[in-house]
Amino acid sequence: AHLARQPAFQEALRRLQAEPAPQVSLCGLTATAKALYIALLWRFSGRQLIVVVEDTRRLDLLAEPLAAFFDLVAPGGGRPQALPELDVLPGQHLSPHSEISEERAVALWRLAAERPPVTVTPVASALLKTEEAAFYRQLALTLRAGEEAPFEDVIAHLEAVGYQRRDPVEMVGEYSVRGGILDVFSPHASRPVRIEFLGDFVESMRLFEVESQRSVVKTDQCTLLPMAESLRSPQALARLREIAGRPAAPGEEDA
């Protein structure tokens, strides 16, 4: 509370609450102090914040104290996230590291679908071209027990957003098919999920242990997050939306 009453903080808060597209620069502070002020700025402004840092090293220095301060000053306010920069340059015809692809895909989905309180990203990442929010929202797929979901199109969706087929499923980003049973390990999930289909009808879902491959907890729904921020097969997603009756996302026809 004492820090929030300081003139410098009050001025930063005033600028942050201005319209339109406010920008605030935090200079002359250690990474720990910046993390505290960012958490306080979010708490008192209530605005979703995008924090642009110099490079990946600065992102790493800020991430841990920022998460710690959020637990202290903004409990229950959601979790800050990182949107890392690519480890390859555009035009190199190289694929980024799988962990970076996964982290970026989930972060962009969260920005579009969940509105996380704070996103920290290096300037090289902030300069990259992105799609409309609707494009990233469609990359995740939510399935519910007792509802229909075209089985073959669910598999096509997983392939389109970067999942790989492995049997048995042991790591994030893998899926397997055995008859009408689909095992999937989604990013940020505590355990993979086993989905039993009866034709195109989702009959049941259970979380299972990787080590034993045994089902342990029943669940009613699951959201399968993307492993990649771009589509391997836009046509597969277009077919899935057509069956589900959803409109195409802006720009997808050119994806």
C-alpha cells in the first residue's frame, strides 16, 4: 500500500488508465522492483497488461518474481504468462524448438480466449505479425461427455495444431488411437485424457497416469490446447467448423 501511494507510481497508474492505447515505461528499477510495480499496476488499474522487455534474458529475470508478487498482491487474479520470441528467424525455413512453439501457441490462445492479467514478451516477439483473436481461439478444442464430435475431424484438428501420434501417450503433444478410444496429452494438463467415442458421440472421459496407463479420474470435459500457433492443415479445421456450424476465422482462407 505504501508503494502504491508514491508519486511515481500514481503517475504511471494515471498514464495507464488514459485512453486510447496507453503506454508506460518503467526505468531505473531492478527486475524484482519492476515485477512488484507491474503486479501493483495491474491490481490498481484492472487492465490487461502487455509488458515488452529487451530480450529473453530479461524475460527470464522478470518471470519468477512477477509470479511470486502476483500471489501476494493479487491472489485469485489469474496468472501472468510469457510469450517467448522465436529461436529462428523468419525466412530461414527452419522450425522453432517444440517447447517454444508450444509456449507461444498456448500464450496466444490465452490472450485471445482467457485474457491473462499480464503477458511478458521480448521486443522481437512483440514485432512479429499475429492473426486476429478469433484465429487463436479456434486452435483449442473443447470436448464434452455426452455430446457429438466427429471422430475423424477431432484427429484432423489435433494434427493441424501440432500434435504427434505416439503409442502409448507419454508426453505433452502426443495422441494415440485404439479403436474408438482417443488418448491425448494437452499442454498445461496435469495428466493426459482418455476419451471414449461411440461413433461420433463422446461417451466418457477419464484422466490417466502416464506410468501405468490406467484411468484414475473421471471428467466431464477437456480443452485440448494447441501445440503450434500456425496451422498444418487449415482445410481440416474448416471442415470441423462446417460440421459444428461455426463461421471461419478472419484471414483463415489465406492461412
